[in-house]
Amino acid sequence: MSQKTRIILGLLVIVVIIGGVLAVDAIQRKQRAAAFDNLPPGAIPIYVADKFQDGFVPDDLSELEGASFIDDEEGKTQEGWMLRDVLQL
């Protein structure tokens, strides 16, 4: 096998590997985009064990009761919603 044939074969292997990586990436992006098709703009997706479950928009939080606590480190009041309430919603 000549040097020229080895170089061409090596380049061909590299091109095939890069093509495979790009194909797998395109498939994964397409699957992820399909999961978000039913979400309205501005929605926040929720994942459980790295799998997309659902999403919610900030307007959904208006029906939840807020919670607050004083941060021990900075002494500031932190306000928001309980995560369990958001996930149950």
C-alpha cells in the first residue's frame, strides 16, 4: 500500500467519523425540538431524570401561594414559590 493510499484512507475514515457525529447530533436536536413543539413561547421546560416531562409559563404561577425566608448568609429575604408546588402544578 502506497503512502498516498494510506493518506486517502485516513482522511476517508476521519470524514466518516465526523459525518457520524454530525448525524447523531442532528437526530438528537430534532428529537429535542419535537418535545418543545407543544410548549408556548416563554414556557419553562421541566425535566425528570433527564427526560422532558412538561412545561409551564410564568402566568401559571399566579395561582400558587408564595413563600419567603430570610437567607442566613446574607440576611436578605428571599421570596418565590415552593418547588414542590410548581412541580405539582
